[in-house]
Amino acid sequence: MTDRLLNVAQVAVRLGTWEESKERFPRRLIEERRIAFVKVGRYVRIKESVVEAFIEANTVQPGRRRSGLRGVAA
């Protein structure tokens, strides 16, 4: 099975950032080298599996809530 190469607009749609800031967020990830990408000539592509791994790595799991108030002196 081959891994699809997505363009920046497709990555923005997959990350759910297309509506608000278009391609800005994925381009920032690329510029800051926070996501792996492939250069195909002058084009930038991102493997679909890399986008999925990025989403998985940045998913915050629900935790158990601590009882009591934080930062309040007794």
C-alpha cells in the first residue's frame, strides 16, 4: 500500500484549519520543521501517514481530575 502525498491545502483541510487561516498553520509546521515533508521539485508534499502521526502525537487524552482547589492557600 502506498502512502498518499498531500499538498498543503489538503493537509490544512485534514487538520481542520482551512476555514480560519487557510494554509498558514501547515506552512508554519513545515517552516519550523515540526512535521516531515517531501520536496518534489518546487512543490512541498506531506505523507498522509505523517499527518496522521502528527495528529496522534498531539492528541491530549482525558485525565482524572484532581479534587480540591489549586493555588488557594488554606
